Amino acid sequence: MSVFRVEFPPADAPGRGEAPAGGPSGTPVRQGGGPGGIAHLVMDDPARRVNVLDEQALGDLEVALGLLEGRPDLGGLVVRSGKPGSFMTGDVEALATLTDRPQAVALVRRAQAACARLAALPFATVAAIDGTCLGAGTELALACSSRVAAQEPRTQIGLPEVLLGVIPGCGGTTRLSGLVGLSTALDLILTGRTLDARSAERAGLVERAVPGVWLIEHAHRRLAELVAPGRERGRPVAADPQGRRGDRWRPRGLRSWFMDGTPFGRGLTFARARAMTKGRTGGHYPAADAALSVLQHGFAQPIETSLRLEAEWAGDLIVGPVCRNLVRAFRLAERAREAPLPGIEDAGPVERLQVVGAGGMGAGIAELASRHGIEVRLRDTDPDALARALRAVRARVAERSGRTGTARHETEAQLARIFPGLDLAGLKRADLAIEAVVEDLDVKRRVFGELEVRMRPDAVLATNTSSLSVDDLAAGLERPQRFVGMHFFDPVHRMPLVEVVRGAKTSAAALATAVRLARRLGRTAIVVNDGPGFVVNRVLMPCLREALHLAEDGYRVADVDAAMRAFGMTRGPFEMMDELGLDVTAKLVAVLGSAFPERVAPAPQLEALVKEGLLGRKSGAGLYRTWSGRRTLDPLAARLLRPERERRPASLEALAERMTLVMVNEAAHCLAGGVVADAGTLDLALLYGAGFPPWRGGLLRHADALGLAKVEARLTALRAEKGERFRPAPLIEELAARGGTFTEPASA
Amino acid sequence: MTAPAVWILGGIRTPFARAGTALRQLSVVELGRLAMGELLARHELDPARLDEVILGNCAQPAEAANVARVTALRAGIPEHVPGLTVHRNCASGMEAVGLAAERIQLGRAQLVLAGGVESMSQLPLLFPPEFGGWLADVTRARHPLARAAAALRFRPALLRPRPALLEALHDPVCGLGMGETAELLAHEFDLGRELQDGFALLSHQRAVAARERLREEIMPVFPPPACELVRDDLGPREGQTLEQLARLRPCFDRRNGTVTVGNACPVTDGAVALLVGGEEVARDWPGPPLGRVRAWAVAGLEPRRMGLGPVHAIARVLDQTGLSLEEIELFEINEAFAVQVLACLEAVRSARFARAELGRDRALGEIPLERLNVNGGAIALGHPVGASGARLLLTLLLEMRRRGAKRGLAALCVGGGQGAAFVLERDG
């Protein structure tokens, strides 16, 4: 069955009969299949949940266009979806599979040609957008004379291609600026952000946002407007049966006239966008530069020139490594968000949450849960801790509402969902209790002992521990099967990852409840088995320890950090220690050191610093200190970390290599030990939990890109030079020996 | 025929704080939500079981006119549970409980959350109605000249603010402020300044001594902006002396007055929430209920003598129940003004008053001071007008439990010339 079909709605359709009386022109739109009637181009892929413009759909579109081109007598065309909640999206699958550049360019050109044919139809066309309209879907809509959109939460319109490492290739990059102006076009294409119907109307992307039930009616009214004689900018315009008078950008205000409408202003706009892009991507994301280039060189050129540029660039990007890696990261996240889990259908939703311990994590979890409509009781026996937590929550909520313009009644409702308390009143009604008290086995066990006797038997107990073993914590419990780890990362409101830790006795139901809660909180949940450091810290700590080894070897702290930032990490290892807290880092290094003494050495420097009260950013004093705007090493940290004989690295890459290789090695041990299900999960965990650069596609993808034989060889060389911690993991040796990889060809 | 029993199953309140102090940033809704949420939590009660939420509130803010409904939804009470706000001035909190009791007796409800809430800090400043008139004239004028003419009729007096608090404490019928009605009672019963100050001192001393006991009814709150713990009423002053009270100047009648801020109750923020249930609910209740509503009554009198309201209401409940004052072990009479409570005590024991005003041939009896307001009263604790009625019931029931008392009476005077009274019972 075809994805695109042409329909001729009968004269009394849809629903409300004729085009609304009193339409702007007063001329009723004739319907039905006869001359002057209106046709609908309906998109409905019978094989999928959402419409995707893949190669087969493109073929169907071409057939439908052929049919429409043969009917120049038609009065107009409405492009709409027959699927609730989905207009049309681009084909992510194709991005992942296309490896041949000419083939990629040919496909892009073909899609462009189809859009051009849609734009050239001899009658007016209106896209009626309802549901997600992303990438190619938006480009299809851009080829119409005008657009209307359903003002419903499900409607999302945008060109997110750049987030996947490509540019809008079906004419989107070329056509958008003509509709919304240069500044807005640059903003939408370079950030890849999506708009709801109202914002799209304000940006000029759609002509009008209307309630969903009246969408088709308004599309018809818009068709009538397009062909009718009317007035434009005060001057009368003749009737235009061909509907060539589509929506076009008009300057709104002096600023937009200058910045988008004059050559000098446009130059400024480009310069600004270029500077911003550079700052944001650090030169690692070629798609943004490509989009800028197409817009700059294609602007005010014949449309064909610009389209050719678009296709050439898109071809380069599609077969490039960054696109492939970003698509992989995207699909991993998608999988983690939607992956079915045994028992998740039966797992009850968490409507009431008990948080025990009002430290930074407790406050963060309370704020997050209350924001997502969950009633939270926040218990701490120390009233001052509660006061600090409540102030932090209020500050966070105020900051968010200031940034996003959340309505006052919503922020008030959010704050009203948090009940602070010095006792555990109301615990029987909680569906899940999460503990976030100090990282001390006895203290935590006492808390769970207290919780277990008072909670409902079907309620779930969770720990937010980062360094203790879930099984150890569950040991004293009467029902260890309802015990699960939920490791949120600090700061909770910014970190998108939650490690849901399965203990030896954790039941499927408890695990599913925790995963479902994490997803409801807008977090990506990955399931890991209990083990020291779970997965993110397990892989990260050897890297941080290696950074200390480098310092011991004589390299400067700033160089080590610069090396990892150049590699693409959001932060260098020492900056990460400050962020995590030096005490937490020291503790985690110790935990991993006792579990894997051959790979993680103790870190006496860190413990000495902690003893001196340098705890990192949270205490205002860490390795780095900011003195009147300049960042320097803390004097004490400098004394402990600065070697007698300073060494300059031959290259930053050499430093980064040591730190990334220990991570790869540890990840291989993790994978072999069954901590996570597959390489994809591990990569996602580090992308979201440790700031691994998405354009590298993940840690293990990075190792595969290097080649495992080379990884093994380098590890062996380093082992000879630096010691046993570089001894290649058996899994690496095995894969290297048979020429295998971590990530191919499995779905991961 | 005896009416079905109505039980008060549990209750909690926020600390009370003088307006403009610790709780001033909490709106009425927020205060009420705290009390409701804590009450539900302490009883581990599924709020879907509630049949209704009834709250007393006097100020009824414009942004949440039906305070009970908004508060209930904010406290996580499901949408199918209706909410009703009631207003009987100072007796609003009592009215809420009385109404809940009647619903239960009629069989229309089994479990009701009733209480009272007031934020006197957040009473607004009002513009005079003439300002609204001027604004309407200006916006309605069609022609620019007409509009200019209308605008020119502006007078600065139009902007003179009227504090809603003062308006609320002023009786529009008799034209007197509440404090002035109290002065009238001082004249009528010949109650001097020393007597009044002495009574106020007693209130403070008792409240200070009862601090630990009162924590049973008070929940800890963490009010913004500092979010620091408040767990006691802020009103009771330790080390309060007669001399300090005597130094204060009369504030309603500067020349001959006797009522000062020291022997009157302060304007206060606070909320009270009680669970009121029928026989069936009480039978299955996990813990022992606090007590039973034996009877309640409201009475009206001249607005200018509103302070005597309790006497009229007490006479009515005694008539209803056939009880005499001797059979009642513990009393709570709200201390709007020291002189007003003292006047009530005089009136109760006066045969002349009984004959002239109550149509009885004998005096009502005696309310001994040592069994009245034993944990202090509104002069020390504060009087959040919409909430006090419910507070009296809660305080009384908890003290009856402590003493093993079987019967208690709570009453208060109501601005505008009314009184309300409850007789509560426990099985010892």
C-alpha cells in the first residue's frame, strides 16, 4: 500500500461541510473531484506507527505528484497526515546505512526534485500539520504555498538534522530563510530546536495555529485566501488561481529589516551565527558549518544553485563519521527511552515518593519529581538540612520559571507537591522511597530498616548510593526483592542519566517500577547489575586516577585537563573531580581500588586534599580556584600535585590516549563481567553520565574506530612502560585476535 | 430522638504567628495545604475517602475565592472531593466543623476534612470604589475629548488605600471597631485595666508553661524565604510582666480606654485541619478518636456587644443538651479581648443578665478560671480569625485527653454580634 495517496473529499466533507461561510473572500471552495475541487494528499504509512519519508515513501510521493500534475484543473491541494500524532519525519535509518557518497547525493537530489515538483504544482497547496513534523516532513511542508498547524501539544515542527550531523537536504536549508527570515532560519537550523504550533506561527513558519479539530477547515480557508483577489501591503492584488502568492518573509520591525533585509545586516547576522556556532561546537560538528556555508553561498542565488550546494554538503556529511556516530548515539538514547522491560506493564506508577535525606541529591530528586507531578515527602532529621534543601528547590524552581516562563500556577503547584518533614509520616502511602543520606553502610542500613517495617509491602525501596553495593545494603532486609538502586547523577536537574541497579535478588517488578519512574522524570534509565561503581563511575574512575598518574609523572594539571577537553569531553578529569567533589572521588577511587587493585591504585593525594577541607565546587574550594575572574590551581592542591620536575607533553593527544585507553580497558572488563547488557548501553551511559563526546559515538565505538588491534598494541606498550594497569583486558585480546569489534554488527 | 454520633478523629494545626512575621509569605492556600497534607500523612489516610473539604476563612482572597477548593487540590486531595468555604466571621472554623457534623448526621457524608485558615498578613490594600468608577469612566469614554474630561476628574483621594484588615475589624452596622465594642463591655461590667492586664498575663504564663503540650497539636513548618523551622506559636512571651502590660497605651480609646494591644489578641496567620467522621468511620479508625460532638449552637445579639456572644451560645447548647455548667469539666473561650472574656464570666454568673437577656430565671452558673483556657488563649497564642474556632476544638480535645476529662465546652464571640459554642465529649 502506498504511503502517499490522493483523495478527493466529497462535497460535504470534512465534517463541517463547506468551507466556512464568511471566508475572507466570500467565495466558497468547491470540493469533490471535479474541476476547481480540492484534493488531499494524505500521508499514512500502513506499516509504521509514524510516517517516515524513506526511499519507498519517496517513490509513492512521486507517483502521487504525477497524478496531481495531470489535474491542472484542481482548485487546490491540502497535504495532511492520516495518522494521529505524526505528520511526517525524516529517515534516520537511511543516515545510518548510507555509506556511498554518490548514492547519498543521488537520493538527496531525488527528494529535492520531489519537493520542487510539489512547489511547482499549478494550484495552491497548503500543508495541514498535526503531530510531529521533523526534518523531511518540515521540508515537504516548506515546499507548499502555505502552512497551518494544529495547536496541540503533539505538534512539534523543526529541522533537527544538525543534531544528527547532517543538514536539511530536501530544500529545507534553502527554503526556510525565504519564509522566516535569515536570523530565525539560522537559529532553527543551527540549533535544531523544534517549535510548537504557536511558536511556529510567531516565527512565521506556519501561517496560523488553530485548534486541531478545525485544522482541515482552516486549510481550506487558507486555500481560498491564496487564490482570491485581496489586498497585500495596502495594494489590491488580482485573483490568482494558480496560488503562486504563497507565504513569504516580511520584515517585522526595524531590527529585522536591518539584520535580515539588508546586505550589511545579513553580513552581521552571518558573522554572529558563525561565532556562536564555533563557540558551541568547538569545531567538532561539521554540519553546523555546512549549513552556514549553504545559507551564505546559496543566499540570493537561483534556487537550483542553492539546492545543489545543499545536496553536495549533505552527501559529504551523510557518509562522514560524525553523522554516523551522532545517529548511533541518537538511536541508543531512543532505544533506552522506549525499550520494553519485563514487568514494566504491571509496574505501578509512582505517584507518591518518599525521599530520605535532604542533602544536595535529596533536594534535587525532590525538585525533579515534584516538577513531574509526583507528590514528594522529604524527610531529614536535621531541620537545617531541610531548610537548605527547600531553599535550593525554591531557587531552582524560580530559576527555571524565569528561564522557561513557566506559568505561576504551575510553579506554585510544583512547590505545593513537596512536604518537608522531620519524621516519616505518610510513609504508608508512598509507592517508592529513595534514600539519599550519607554514603555510610550502617547509616543507610538503619534508614532501610526503618523504612521497611513501615512501608506497604508492595512499595519499592531504592538507594541513591554511588559507591556502596546494592547487595550489601539489601542484606539485612526482610524482602530484598523489592530493593533496587537508582543512581541519579549530580546535579540532578541537569544530568539526564539514571543507573537503575539490579541487585542479586531484585525482582523484575521493582526494577521496572524504578525504570518507569526514571523515564517519567524525563531521565534515560539504563539497567546495570550491581558491582563496584556500577558502570559510569567504574569506567570513569580509572580515567581520573590516570590523570593523577599523569600529574605524578610531571605533567601539569592544566595540560591534562586541556587534553581531555580537546578529545571532546565536556570537562577535563581534574575539573570533573571538582564537580563530583574530591571526597566523593576519593571514596570511589578507594572502592574501585579495593575491588580491582591491579588496575586502580590508591590516591593518597586526594585523601590529603580532602583532609585539608578541599572538597570541590560544593565547598567553594577545590583543585581549581577562581581569583578575581582568573582560574588558578589552589595553592595546596598545587603543592600536592605539582611535580618537582615539570614536563611538557609532546602532544595533548598522547595524554588523552592514556586516559581514554584505561577507560576502554575498564569498559571491556565491565562488558565481559556482564555489568551491562551490551556495548551500546555502556556507551550511552558514558555519553550521558560522564560527558563523553557524542560525535565520537561512544567510548567503545571510539575504540572500534581506532581498531582493536591498535588498542591492544598501545595498551601492551604502555603496560611495559607504566605497569600492569595497562594490561589489555581478555575481551580486547580476544576481539583483536579474531578481528572483531565491540559495536558491530550487533544492533549496538 | 438522638442524632447519630459525630466523631472528631484527629487534628493538626500550623504554628500561629503574628501577622507580618514568620508566616507572612505563606498564602492562605499554602497555610491550609500544609495543615491538610500533614493531617492526611499522620493518619496515612487516602484522601479519596473524603466526602468533602470544608474550611472556614474570613478574608477569602480574590485569587482563591473558594479557599477550601483550591487548598484541597493543592494538598493532593483528588478532584472528585468537593470543597466549600464557609464564613461566620471569627466562628468560621467552628462553623466548618459544625456543618461537617450536620452533613454526617444527615447521612450525606461519612468523612469530612474540616478546619479553618487565615493569613492576616496577606490581607490586601484596597482602592476606594470611587477609583474604580473613575477608571470605568475613562475607559468607557469614546471620544478622546470625553476621555480627557473624564481623566481630569481624577483626585489624589481616589488613590487613598483602605487596608482590608481595618475594614474587616470594623462593624459596618453599629459603626464600631471590634476594640471599641470591647471598651463598651468594660464600661458595662465595670472591668478595669488591672483586671484585664492580669488576665492577659495569665494567658501568656499558661501558654508558655504549655509549650511542650501544645506541640502535640502543632506541626513543624518551614516557611519561605528562609525555610527555617518554626514549630511553636510565636505569640507567647516568656517573662511577660504586669508592669510591661501596664505601660502600654490604650489603642482604641486614647483618653479613657482600657483595651491595649497587650490585653487583646494579635492579628495572626495560621491554619487548622480536623477530620470529622461518622460512627462507621470511627469504628474502623486505626486509633482512638479524639472525641465526639455532643451539641453545637450559634446565637445572635446586638453587634455592639458582640463580645457577649459566647454567653448566648452557651445558654443555647445547655438548653439543647439539658446539661448544666457544673457538669462540664473544661472550658475554652476565645480571648478576642481580655475584657470580653471577663465580661462573659460575669454575665454567666449573673442572675440579672440571665433574666434580662437569656429569658432564664437563674444564672447559667460558674465558669471557674482554673478550668478555662488552661493552656493559654488567643491573647498569647494569636487569633487567625477563620481558624480559631477549629483551634479551640482541637486544643480542648487534646487537653481533655490529657486530663481524662469527659466533657468540655468551647465558645467564641463573633464580630457582627454572634456567638458560637460546642460541647464535646470523650469516653474518659
